[in-house]
Amino acid sequence: EDQVTQSPEALRLQEGESSSLNCSYTVSGLRGLFWYRQDPGKGPEFLFTLYSAGEEKEKERLKATLTKKESFLHITAPKPEDSATYLCAVRGQGGKLIFGQGTELSVKP
Amino acid sequence: DSGVTQTPKHLITATGQRVTLRCSPRSGDLSVYWYQQSLDQGLQFLIQYYNGEERAKGNILERFSAQQFPDLHSELNLSSLELGDSALYFCASSVGTGEETQYFGPGTRLLVL
């Protein structure tokens, strides 16, 4: 069964303190791993898509990497505005996305 | 702004009632997906339509149904509502049914009293 597990569930950082979020997955034939950012009460906002092991993508203070079993979202020198829940998803059968429970990131000034 | 629109933003109703949620995909997108997000279940896939045809089904209850119209907007109908149906309902759209990115709308918050 396709499954996504994210860790940690919650992460508290000081402004400027770099860290990484983990997304472990099991899927029969990866057809894309997706990272989204979600603010409270809002829709998920697309960040990155990764398709093959070794692939990396960057956007501002965020960098996503992919191996055959997991993906990392690295946050470099975070700012308070980076506080949000970060969701990881893999594409399953029929195009549906299978989401992890998310990591709630809080960055304090 | 993802380009996906959803109405209404909030909906408060009573148990046993029926409601309709509406979604307009991004311009040029043919696929529409519906997801439910509750505190204990996270984001769960409900159903997908592609160019008017049902394409994939997830954990969608028999009390729920959806359709996609010729202008590509979609509606999710929820009937015989129960307290446990209270959740955020999101619509997402993509160009096709392959490996494209899905872009999410702002959601409809449903509260069943």
C-alpha cells in the first residue's frame, strides 16, 4: 500500500537556525514526489516536484532532495514568515496524491 | 493565488442536510480533484474528474457525489450530512492526468451542527 510518513510532527526553530524535514515513502512506481506549504485555513501552496533519485530543487531558503526511499526539505536560515505546515505527497494510482500528516514548522524571531 | 477558485468559503449547516461545493479549475486545466482535510485524517483524496469523465475514486462515501460540467467546473455534493463530515474540502486542478503538478484552491470550510 502506498504510504507517506513525515517527521518530525512539529519543529520549533530560532530565526536563522537551519534544519531539515523528512518525508519517507513507499509507493509502487514513483511518479512524482511533491512538497506543499500550507498556512492555517488556507489551501496547500505548491513548492516542488521531484521525479527521480538524486534530483534536487531550490527556491529561496528551501531545498528539496530525493532518494529512493525518502525526501528532505532543507530550510536554510529560516525567517518567521517560513512558519507553516509543510506537506509531502506522492502520486499514487490514477493520479491521486497521497499525503503525509505534515510537519508544523514554527520559526521564532 | 493558484488560479483555482472555490465557493463558498464557509458553510454551516445541520445534520441530515445536503450541500453543494463548487470549484473552477485553472484556465487550461482539464483535471479536477477533490480532497477532504480533517484534523485526525489529514488530506484525503476523494475523487478525480478529467474532461467531464470520472477518472479515479478514493475514500469517497456513498453519500457524496461529484460531477464535472462541460465548462470544466466541478461540484461536490454532500448529502445526509453527519457531524463527522465537518472538514475543509479542497479542490485541485492539473493540465492532464499524467505527472503534472496539482494546484489547490483556497478550500471550503464545512461545519455540520
